[in-house]
Amino acid sequence: MLAARAITRRFGRTLALDGVDFEAHAGEIHALLGENGAGKTTLMNVIAGATRPNSGEVTLDGAALNAGSPQEALKAGIAAVHQSPMLFERMSWEENLALGGFGRRGRYDLRAVAAEAAALASQLGLKLPPPRAILEQRSVSERVRLELLRALSFEPLVLILDEPTSVLAPSELAGFLELLERLRAEGRIVVWITHKLAEARAAADRITVLRQGRVVARAISPETPERELAQLMLGELAPPDAAAIPKGGSGQSVLLLDNLLLIEDGRSIIDGLTLELSGGEITGLAGVDGNGQTELVELLARVRTPSGGSIRLSARTEAAEIAVIPQDRDHDGLVLDMTLWENLLLEPGLRERFTNGSWLDVAKARALGADVIARYKIRAASPDALAAELSGGNRQRLEVARAMSLKPKVIIAHNICRGLDLAATADVHRALVDFAAAGGAVLLISSDLDELLALCGRLFVISRGKIRETEPAERTPERLGLLMAGAWS
Amino acid sequence: MLEAFLTSTMTMATPILLAALGELMVEESGLINIGIEGAMLSGAFFALAAAYFGGSTVLGLAAGIGSGIAINAIFALMVVNLAVNQVVAGTALDILALGLTGVFYRKFFGVTGSSFMVKSMARLPLGPLANIPLLGRAFFDHNALVYFSFALVPVVAYMLRRTRYGLRLRAAGERPDAADALGLDVYRLRWQALIVSGALTGLAGAFLTLAYANTFVENISAGRGFVALSVVILGRWSSWGLAAASILFGAAMALQFAMQALGTAIPYQLFLALPYALTVIVLATVGGQVAAPSALGEPYSRS
Ligand SMILES: Nc1ncnc2c1ncn2[C@@H]1O[C@H](COP(=O)(O)OP(=O)(O)O)[C@@H](O)[C@H]1O
Ligand SMILES: [Mg+2]
């Protein structure tokens, strides 16, 4: 049995965990459910030895673990898969796995590591990258699978997964659940951290709910109704209703992608993509990761140049009026060791607005920061808080806020709510809907079908760099799943 | 003439290569040690002092190694345990070593300026290889440290790329937080790299006084530690690249002697500046962000 007792952990003025008790038994999948910032990741880090608590202790089968020692936690059999992958991006995947539990005995040999990994991966139905592939060139979901594999290589008694499904494609989910059930059958403990109610109810044996650093429901049944769980997670706040969604745009074209081509190493990544965006509408682009979405976003952000075709702005639109919110926010969108207001000023349009001659108007920029904190409900002490101190949901709110502050005509958003909890998702969705209702054009690129079906007027599917518009009759999760899998391309 | 140039190239390359190989390990573990110049200088001083008063080259080498380790241990304490800014700590040690060795030298050896010579390290010709025309004398008739430094190149390459230990060291330099989460002791790995590097840098300093100048003058390292830093960049963080870059810098220094000896009309100070100019050009053009360890120079402390 894994037990954490009276765990308290402070970060400066933030009380991340406040006397938390947590218990999970051998042979169960235990969901740890909570809003963003509830303290789930901190609790995981304390259990895995990565963070030292201010007080309290962790025991495994009655033996107390040395606080703040990842070595000892691993030795005792506790392995964690982190929310943002803890991987060595510049190394090959084999080297990453060799730093885990693979190929630990005998001579150091990466081929032996690869063979051991392949054996485990085929048991689990996971696919491995080609030999010697460097991680930074692999997709996010591939990286998460590698981290999962690395954690399993320790043959852990306790496996803690921090929001693993937020980066898995819907098609990978079934296999993933099967894997967890196998671990449970072997008598291991799986702690599954999530903010998705439905998931926790479907897969877990018991659920513990955290809210603002406190346990508000301990080891309750997964039969607990969704509404009740939502109340526990959010407190008095009921989950926000979907706002009125504008369907059918104003017809005013703002951006035209005309027969766009991107060819790399002889492979076509974007293959004759034609798409028109008009104001007053959210246009959806559904697809499984790695079908050209990232590259399309980079083309639109002008980080890359197309091999053919064109990106045309309507007469009244300027390039600066396209705001892009990329998916990998820690890498592409925010500079984590800058403050909140400095991150706002990373946007050239905003920087211009707060510059007098060659002087930065820091006071005004701070004021914008304070305004953004209030308007987008960002949980931060002040505009001077570092982006690194914000939780995932708050970082995403900051990115959306920055895009909106520019007063753009077009927003390109890629997997914008990945990893966000209910409240943050609803806030971000509402911001997009309000933007569209006010006449803006949105391209929402996502692999989350629920989100796309709820928000989008027109919906396209992308597969292997080609896109296709869906008919209203095709807009069911089953049919869209098939289309995303490339049943047409 | 050419033979003398090649011989001198190898001699000049040796201390740079020794220091650069040590720095390579340190940088792979995620630290940048500007104090390397100070470690080399104190290695040079204490090696000479021990060899002069103890009358033994071996004693001198040991003292050089010991003082290099001591300087790096201070650096390790500051940057690994106390997370002091690495550039600040390194610069402080450089200044400290320059001041201390200067003061000690005047104190121990007097201010008369009369030089305190030691016997130069013995040459070890490598049997018949040393008799090859032209190349024999140039490459196979040196003292043990020259052979040692070049023999170290494949050893370090193998250690970094082909051993579990090398993988862990690189992990600490790539993402210390992830290395930590996997149970690696980042602090210990970085300490180890700094101790080994201290030994090699101290040895490089000892080479300057015991095998090259056979005496000590103030600031005898004359920027060779900084040259070693740029050799790591020019060599793209690969041991073999480091060897090639060290030879290049060695050749630039040797060329300066050759030109002086030839007595060209060009002022010799220009040739003196050659290696330093090369360093500046390398740092300005090669840059080197692509091959550098990701967490290079960033302070890390456990949460
Ligand atoms: N390293 C840190 N420094 C400062 N504050 C932190 C740090 N880690 C977490 N926090 C704060 O602690 C609270 C809990 O965060 P976290 O455990 O990440 O929540 P969750 O995983 O449930 O979203 C948040 O308010 C967060 O901002
Ligand atoms: Mg979290």
C-alpha cells in the first residue's frame, strides 16, 4: 500500500499542498482528480522524491521513504511519468531509455537497450522510433510513449501518470487503458492524475479529489455522478455552460491558403492544401498528430516558407493581424524565466505599443499584465511572477490573452486546450467564441473531437498533409475517427 | 626547420589539449569553467615549487595535479553546491590564481629575477618510430606527457559516448532536472567531472614549468586556459575535434617562434598575437550553440 500522510508543501506564498493524506492499494487504478493548480503534480513529485515536502511522510508497504530522494523512491519501486516529458531531447531514444531501467546489466550497449525496449513495446503494442532517432525530432505523443516505456522499464510497484491522456490520440486510448489494466492485474498500483472526469470514472477503481491543495474526497467510488465530481473539483463553481457558438461566418474572407505545398527530404508534408478563413467563424481542422499540423502552423507563423502555393491575406488584413498560438507552449510560446508582463511583450505588436522611441514603458506593460491577470483569471501573484511559476492552464490563459491583446483579425490555435482542466478549457473556449462572435476568424487545429464538434462551424480533416471538408452527416465521433485515420487520403 | 616547427607544434598543443579534454568533461556535465586559466597557472607554479625544492619531477607533477584539483574543488563548491554564477566564480578564481602565484613566486624565489631552473622532463623516444626521417623526431621523440595527452583523446571519446558513465554525465548537462528524477546524482557527477578536469588542468600547468619553460614567470599560462575553452567550441565538443583544434592552436604558436627565428621584417609581436587572434575569430564565427550541451552554464539546484 502506498500512503502519503499529512503532506504540506509551500512554494513561496503558495500553499500547494495543505496536509494531504493519500492512499492507494496494490492492484488498483487510483485516479487523482483535480483542477489545474490543485496540487496534483506537486503531490506526485513528493511521492516520487522529486520534491521535498515541508512536512509529512510517504510510506510504501509500511516502510517510510527518505523524503526528497528520487533514487530511493525508484529503488523502492515508484516511477513517474511527467506531465511535460522529462526527456533528453538532444539524445537518441535508445540513450533516453538506457538512462532508465533498460540494459542496466553487463556491457553498455545501445542495441541491447533497443532490443529490451522492443520486447516490452511489442507486449504493450507501442511502436518505437527508427534506430538512433534523436528525440527532439519526434512528435509529442511519441515522446510521451517513450517516457512511459522508460518508467515501466523500472518494473515499478507504483506507477504515477501525470495527465498522460492529454497527449495521446483518441485511437491510442484503448490500448493505453488495456495496459493499465494489465498492470493492475499484476498487483501494481497505478496512480492516474487527470482533470477529465469521464476518464477517471471510466477507468479508475477509486477516485481521490484534490482542490486547492486539500483532499476534498478520499477514495470515493467511480460511480459517483459527474455533476457531483465536478462540484467537488470546482467547489461552488458549477462547470460553465458552452456559450452561444457562432455558426456560419460573415462570409468576409480574411485569409486564403491556396494550394499550399511543403516538401521536405522529398516527402510532401503539406500536400496541396487550400482553405479559406472568414470572419465570424471558428473553422476546425481535425487530425491525428503528425499529419502536417505543426508544419502548417509554422507556415502560418512565417517560421517556415512553403515549397509552393501561397498564403494570401485579404485586402484589409495585415500580416501582423494573424496571431498564432502554437501547441508546445513551453517551447514555442513562452519564455519561462521571464515575467508575465515580459512574456506579453514578446509579441512584437504589443512591444511596439509599449515603446516610446527606444524606451520601454514598463509601468504600462505591467498595467496590461495586471489587466490580463484579472480578465483571464490567471492565478499569479502579480505581473512580475515568472511564467515558470504558472501552472499549465494559467500558461495557456496567458498565451490566449497575449494573442487577444493584439486585437488580431485571425487566430490560429493548435491543440489549445491540451492538458487543461474544465474551468481553463471553458475560459479559453469562451475567449475564442467571443472573438469569433465579434467578427474574428479562428482556425482551431485539434485532435480533440469533442472540442471541435462543440465549437466549429465548418470542420476539415487533415491526413498526410491533405485536407478534406466534412459533411454535416459525417460529424459523429466514429465517422470522424475513421476520417482522421486517413480513410480517404 | 620543418622538423623543429612540427616538434614545437606538438609541444605547444599538449597543455592546451590536456586542459581542453578536462573542460570537455566539465561542459558535458553542464558547467562552464572559466577558472581553468587559474587552475593551469597554479598547477604551473606549484609544480615548479615542488620540483625545485623537492628535487623530483614526479613530486612536481603531483603538486601540479593537486593544486589544479584544489582550485577546481573551490569552483565546484561555489557553482555546484551554492549555485553561484559560473562566469563570476571562474573569473574570481582566475584573478585569485594570478595574484597568489605572483606573490608566492616573489616570496619563495625572491625578487632578484634570477631564474630558478629545473631539469626538463626526460624525452622518451619511441624506439624505431623516432628514427623515421622528419616525422620521427617531430612526433615520436617527446616526453611522457605529450604521449599521455594524445592517448587520452580516444579514452575520453570512448568514455563520453560509449559508457554508461559518459551517458550519465551528458544527461546531467542536457537536463539536470530529468537526470535527477531518474535517480542520478547531478551534484556528484559534476563534482567528479571538475576533479578530473582539475587534475588534467593542473598537469597542463605542470607541463608548462617542468617540460617547456623549466622555470616560472608570472602569468606563465598566458591565456592558454582560455584557448582551451575555445578549443572545446572549435572542436564541436568531440574529443577528436579537440585534438585537431589543439594542434591548430599549437601550430599557430609554433609558427610564431619559427617566424621570430627566421627574423622576418614583420614585428614579432604580431606573431605573438596570432593564437589570440585565432581564438577571437573562432569564438566569433563558429559560435557553437548547436553542439553545446543544452543546460551548459545554467545554475541547477534541486527543489
Ligand atoms: N516550482 C514551483 N514554484 C512555485 N510555485 C509552484 C511550483 N510548482 C507548483 N507551484 C504552484 O503550486 C500550485 C500547485 O501546482 P501543481 O501541483 O502543478 O498543480 P496541478 O498539477 O494540480 O495542476 C500551483 O498554484 C502552482 O502555481
Ligand atoms: Mg499538473
